[in-house]
Amino acid sequence: MNLNKCERCGCFFASKNSVCPNCESKDENDITQLKNFLSEADTSVTVESLAFSTGVSLKNVNRFLKDKDLYTTLTNLGLNSQDNINSNTKISL
């Protein structure tokens, strides 16, 4: 098994995941929070306003958006992907 560095907290752990076991539930909670916010929002939002409104760090929002399935889900819920691509926020898919 490989030794990996957690993308969220930076600790080292042995697993195939990108985050340590301690951070897995935190990621799940953050993703649920983002989905809930977007499903209740009246208008589309940018990555920056999503992070600010939910309290999920911009770093973690951008990390979540690297997952193509989650990116599609969030844009379908109202994340304004066109503004995000043109903004200074770095989104790499």
C-alpha cells in the first residue's frame, strides 16, 4: 500500500484515497453543504460566492470541482461555470 499525503490536511496516511480517513467525513459534509446551498439558491452562483456563503474553503471547493461528476452535479444545481472559467479562480478538470 502506498503512503499518500492528504489533500485536505496534509497528513500522511496509507490508502488509495486522496484524503485521510479523518477528512473523508469532512469532505462528505462539505459536499452535502454545497449541494444543499445550490439546490436552495434562487440564482446561479460563482465559486467564490459558493465558498463564502457555505463556509467551505475556496481551496476545497476547487478541489471538489476537479471531480468531473461532482462538477457536473454542482453546475446542474446552479454553479455558474461560465463565470468561473472566466474568473481568476483556477479550475482544472
